[in-house]
Amino acid sequence: MTTESATDRKANLLGSIWMIAAMALFAIEDTFVKVASLTLPVGQILIIFGFGGAAVFACLLRLNNKPLFVRDVLSRPMRIRVVFEITGRLFYVLAIAFTPLSAATVILQATPLVVVAGAAIVFGEKVGWRRWSAIFIGLIGVVVVIQPGTDSFSVLSILAIIGMIGFAGRDLASRAAPATLSTSMLGLYGFLSIVVAGSAFSIWQGASFVYPDFGTTLHLLGAIMAGVAAYSCLMKAMRTGEVSAVTPFRYTRLLFGITLGVVLFGEKLSPEMVVGSGLIVLSGLFILWRRRSAVLV
């Protein structure tokens, strides 16, 4: 084994560990948010969470002597990114609050499939019939999970689907964002957009401010810290190993989310959810494998 090969394997292993850590922390963040939603309005949770995360990234920028604002923040891709960030965060938090955590987590895993489809449509990336077939099968997995037309169907599951589409749009817009914008800058304005989402929803809902008790305050702090740490680990993962080697470990969030939902909230893992999860994950892994094969060729 060459020195270069050993170095690549070590980088991929380290990147995979960072990715698993990120997915575990995202699942913990979701859990804290779900618990906080039992006593606080969703809009207020988003506002507090957004301000907390934005404050952390603002401090990171200042510690590195970086400005908090540059003109590229107002670029068209960034404006589009903010719209999708607001949509994704608002509807996914609503899904966490009003539907089982495990089901919302499963639906969220379809995001990479929608990103690949969107990249083909928006950016003209080449996607062959095999990957289109995998995308279609993965979306069938989403349908299996939500079970439309059956007694088990809940219209609230649409919240998670809208949130998933919002996150996919955000990821696509991030690819078009100016390269001059650092990870911390994207994090700052990403969290500020959550504040906008929470404010808009609070106004629409007409919910009055609720003073959080000590326990709820701890849950909110936990969500903020887990969210910031997860975002940082995710960036570490994507910058340490090869994308094709690290990205498959995104699906470990499925395991963490389902486990926390079953253990902490007593959620039931139905056969439909198992089948749907399998279709989504296998489709996503196949797409990644096909992409890597095309690169190697």
C-alpha cells in the first residue's frame, strides 16, 4: 500500500467518523426541539434557536477577524437559499413537533435524491436512466412511509415532505452560492433565516410569548449546541475525506432518529416504515455508487 493510499484511507475514515458524529448530533437536536415543543410555540422555538446559532457563528467570524457581512450575501443564489432554508426549517420543525420523530427522520433521508434530481434539472448535470430509476424508487419509499389513501395516513406527514424539499432546495442553492462565502458565513445567515421563519410563523399563528421554565431552557440550549456542533462536524466531514466515501454515512441519522423516537417517545416502528426506509437508503447508496463509478471511469 502506497503512502498516498494510506493517507487517503485515513482521511476517509476520519471523515466518516465526523459524518457519523454530525448525524448523531442532528438527531439529538431534533429530540431537544421535539421536547421543547411540548411547552413552547413552534415559532418561539425557531426564533430562540435561530438567534442562538447565529450568535455562535457571529462569534466565530469575529474571532477569526472576518466581517459579518459582505456584498455576496445579497447575491441571487443566497436570496434563493434563504427562502428554501426558511421553508425547510419551518416545516421540518413543525413535522418534528406534530408527527413521530422517526417518521420525519425517514422522510428527510430522501433529500439527497431530490438534490440529484434538482441538479439534473437546474444545473444540467448528467443523470442516466439508472439513477433516475433509483430516484423514483426512493420516492416510492417516501410514499410507502406516509401511506396515502389508507387509514394510517396523516395529512401532517406532508409537513416533513415540504421540509425535505426545502432542505433540498437549500443544498442546491448552496452549490451556486459565491465561493467567497465561508462556512461560518453560511451558518450565520442560515440561522438568521430560521429567526425569520419563526417570526413569520408566530405572527401568522398569533401565539403569545411563553416564558420557558428551567427545563425547557436547558432543552433549547441543548438544541442550539447540538445544532452548531452538528453543522461543524458536517463541514469537517465534507472537507476531510472524499465525498463519495463520506456521504453514505449521512444515512446513520436514520438509525439515530428512529432509535431516539422509539426509546424516548415510545414510537412504533411499522413494517411500512422499515420497507420505506430500506427503499430510500438503498436508492441513495446506489446513486452514490453510480456517481463514484462514473468518476473513476
